[in-house]
Amino acid sequence: MAGWMVRLGECCEPLMDLLKQEIPSGPLIGIDETTLQLLKEPGRANTETSYMWVFRGGPPGRPILIYVYHPSRSGRVPMEVLGDYKGFIQTDGYSGYDALGRTPGICHLGCFAHARRMFVKVVNARKEKKKSKDGNAEKALEFIRKLYALEKKAKKDELDPDQLYRLGQEEAKPILDEFKVWLDSRSAMTPPQGLLGKAISYTLNQWDRLVRYIESGHLPIDNNLVENAIRPFVVGRKNWLFSGAPSGAKASATSYSLIETAKAAGLKPYAYLRYLFEMLPTVDSEEGYRKLLPHYVDREALAAMTSSV
């Protein structure tokens, strides 16, 4: 069965090439990575840690997700994958991404969800009897809640990018400015090695990236969509534990890329894969492969073929 999956991955390589071509076509690419144990990799011990990277991009309204196996967590990996991409990139605060922000033509965004988690840790670390609704961590979370309330309102009202930009400048920016003043004042009197000190330091160190989302109506406040995309791989890893060889890790990356892009396109993964594997042997051109991508697939033909599913 593992051999079948590797063979399927090889047959789908033209589709992966097309996804990689299209992912830079939008204004933003989100990136995340998670660990993977790989066996039988030349020159490396079976106990060494490898990584599965995920990239989410594509034009607005047509998200594309690609998974890439690599033995390294180095910041050079996304630079190799994205090539000469120019635009916004959003990540967490891992230092390996710092080089991206220094690349000409790339604007690096931070993730407010990660900053929020740092303050949540402070609250959760206290004993129940000492919890307070007016502590420093709670104050920081209140600022962040106000920012997310604006995001929720924008989604409910279905604001377009121009309206989102105005919302960010007129309503989010004053909250961010006030939050920054508060952080600066707390930083001077908070021990840096404590949980609160680390939360404040993280947020201040990431500040220029965190506030960048209000510069365009196409940018999200956090990288949660990418984290949500990597979660299915993490859940699967708990079951199959490792990849037996680099070819297996590459096949896994291909499968997750097609399935998660299909889900983002509103397709049922099983129905899409059944259609894909029925049609794949009949295709012999780039245009034919392109028509099998989730966002270009003939939905009427897919529905007709899978009506019995």
C-alpha cells in the first residue's frame, strides 16, 4: 500500500508543479512547518528530525496549499520554494524566517495569534485562586480581543478589501497605538525572564510585523489558516508516526497538497480524488493537468462521475 501511494505521488507530480507555479500569484503567502521523522534518508540517522513545510497562497478567493518535505528547518527552505516571489509573507516568530523580511520585494507579517498565546500562558500558569481579571496579562488580552472583535465584525459585514483597509486605519490603528504605549510602559518594569516578561518581549520584538496587516485589506491578523492546514498532517502523524523513505515523505506532501487545496476549493476530498484518479491516465498535456486542479476542475463532470458516492 505504501508503494501504491508513492506511485500515485509520482503520477501527480505535474499537478504539484502547477500548484507551485500558481501559489505566488496572490498578494500573500502564509508559511508554517512541523516535525517529521524520516527513515532511510541517505547520510542521516533515523533519529534525526526532518520537517514538513506548508505554504498557503494563491489569488484571493482561490487559495492554494502546498506541502513540502525537507530535512532542514532552515530559513533557506522557503526561499528555495518561493524563488523570486515578491509580496507579503506571514509567519510566526521563529527566527529562521527573519531572512525573508530582509529579502528585497518581500514584506514580512507577524501573527497576532502567537502573541495572544504568550499572554494566555501567563494567565493559565497562575493558580486558580490567584487569577485576576485586571492583571497585566488580562490587560494585554483585552487589547487583542478588541482587534479580533474588529476582524469578526468585518467578516460578518462581508467588507471588501478597500473597506477592510479603512477599518484597519480608522479603528484598529488607534487600538494598536494604545497597546504599544502600554507594552513599552510595562516592559520597563517587568522581569524579562518571567512568563509575562517573555510575552511582552515577544510582542515588542515582533511589533513591526504584527501591525503590518492593517497596511492592506488583503492581509489577515494572524496565520491561523496556515496552522489549520498543517493540523491534519499533525493528526495523521500520530497514527503513522514516520515516513519510511524520502519518496514516502514526498508522496505524503503531494497527497496533503491536493486534498487540502480541494477542501479550500469547497470540494469533497474523496469525490475529488476519485475523479482525479479516473481522469489522470487520460491526460498528456499541461493544459489537461491544469484542468484537474481543484479550482479548475469541471464540477459538473465531477458531480456526474461521483453521483453514486
